[in-house]
Amino acid sequence: MAFDSQWGLSATGFYVPSYEEVLDSIQDDFIARFGSDIVLTSNSNFGIITRMMARREKASWEEQQLTYYSAFISTAIGTSLDYIGGNLGLKRKVDEPAFATITIATEGEYLIQAGEQFATESGYVFTLLKDVVTTQNNDGSWSGMGMVQCEETGADTNVPINSITTEVDPDENILSVTNFEKAGGGQDYEDDETYRERLRMENEARPGSTAAGIRSALMNLPGVREVNIVQNPSNATDKYGNPPYSVHIYCLGGDKGSIAETIADYIAAGITLVGSQQLKVKDATGNKLDINFDFATNKPVFAKVVINTDDAWNVDNGAEDVKQSIADYINELEMGDPVYITRLYPAIYDIEGVTDASIAIGTSTTTLQEKNMIQTDFEAVTCDPDDIEVVVNGL
């Protein structure tokens, strides 16, 4: 293998020589060994051999560079990034199904066996995990509660309140079924960039009793997209209505039981927690703790884009590219971040063939306006590409 002392690992990083540099080095070696009168043109025997060697050596240097980069959080990809995460004790989040608690109403006392399935109107099927026996309520009605798991995975399975309302196999003894809380825990496979950012955060703030440490621990839970922690160290109520010397934790997504258990593991003794979600959780010593927190508000964004195009416009995929670009930008915003109209335009104009565009956004198709969308500190926006309408002119 030809080699130059400036190639490979150096004080400034890992330098990969260009194909021309490798070829020149190999041909210099051939001249040194076989004489200066050899023919090295592209159609000569020596020329063909040296070029073949140069291509292979160039590929070898590139592989060595990838091996070098795989050791660092900022540059590792795929499996190499997974290995780094494993060394830190932080695995990549994989596809997970959502879980929900459903309430089943019946004519009288009735057994609903594990394995029974219920569905949403949108087609997500949830399976009952344990038998449920309905009991009589104070008003004389009969009902029971059970945990269900979605048969599919992904963040979309976190279906909203009162959406699991259909029996897959109708039973005349069941009067109704619904979920009085949003399903949680469903998540998509974590891509490299999202996983890399979580690893960076892990290095900066290991899970612990500090606010940054608690946030890090909660962000590692399945389905948790964002965490915001409000501390009130004063002896007066703060601007959010939190009492003195309290901590108010907001989570976007995730399972409330897992969130409560994680908070119990990492919160410091004597801290007053506030929030509408209240669960009793055992700590490491077996003592029961009252854990309070709140779920952040998920604020959906709808949009309508009207664009003019030229001949470079991709008729087949252009509109979908516009939708995906806008949705990607919005979904990367953090809790409390506003959606600025002007910052959406670069995502549109980056699509080849777009010559002019106008955009309106809102929380529904009936509230679309050409103005910024401002969030409170504990609201987080999300956007589904299917909620974006693209009107194309000039075709």
C-alpha cells in the first residue's frame, strides 16, 4: 500500500487522500522499481494495474476513516452509534406499541377475557392484557377497567381520549367501551440524529436528582418526546401558580406509570411535587411516595400551502416533499417554541421547482391564518404531513 506521512490519523483528524493522490503515489513507486521509461497511460498494462490499485486503496482509506469516526458520538452512525450508547448504558429507542386503560360497561357482572380486542375508528386494534370482571357502581351500573396494548407500534398509536370505542368481536353483554385517558408509550424507531442528541444530553447531565438529571432520565423513557421542569425556589407562589419550594414536571408523551416511577427514583428527598397527575409509587426502600406531574399539551398544526412552480417541479412527488419538509421542521421544535411563518418558507423553497409560495397555519382546517403560532411554555406542536394541504399552480 502506498503511503504518505500526512495521510491517516493526525493532530487535526483523519485525512483521506484523494484518488489522484493515491494514484500519483502508486505510480511513483512503480517508476522507482521499474524505471522511468514505463508507460502509465490509462490503456497500458502498468496504467491499468496502478489505477485498479488506487481505487482499492482509496476505498481502504475511506473504510479506515469510517472506523475512526465510529468511535465518536458526533460522527458515528447506525450500529456504531448503538455500540457507543451501549457503553453509556443508553440504548436506542425502538418501535413500541401504545398502552391504554379502557373502561368497559356491561349489563351485569361479566367476565371479559384477556385477548379480547377493541379498536379505534381509525383502525388501531388494542388487545386486553388481563381478564376484567365488571363490578357494580354506586349508581347501579356495571363496569370494569383493564389495560390494553396496541397491535401496531409507533407514535401514531398514542390515540386520543375516547377513541377506543369499538369491539372487534361484538358481544351483546358489553354496552360500551372507551378510554378516558390518552394512550401512551407508543413511539417510532429513534433515528440517528435524535439518538445522538440524547447521548449528548446524557454526557452533559447524567440521570440524578438535579433538574437536568431528572430530565435526562425521563427523556430515556419510551414515548417521551420532551420534558420541561419548573422549579420554584422562592417562598411565594410563582407566575404559573406553583406553591413555594416546589417542582412541577411536564412530560410530552410517555406512560404515566413509568414516568412516576422514574421521578420517584431520581427526585431528591423532601421535594414538593405538583401536578394534576398523581400516583403512589414505591421507592427503593419500599415506602410509598405521592408523585405528581403533568402531561404537556400536544398542539396539532394544520397547514395550507399554495405554490407556483416551473418546469423543474416533480409532479409525482413534489407536493409530498413539501408536506414532509414542513412537518419535519415543526416536529423538531421543542416545548414552548413558537411556529414562525417566515421559518417555514425555506423548507418550501428548498423543494426544486417552487418559484413562489404562501402558507397559512392553525390548530384546525378552519383556523388557518398567515400568522405565527405562539405556544405557552408547556405546549408542544406536532404536525402530520396528512394535515397539510398543498395547492399547486403553474402546471
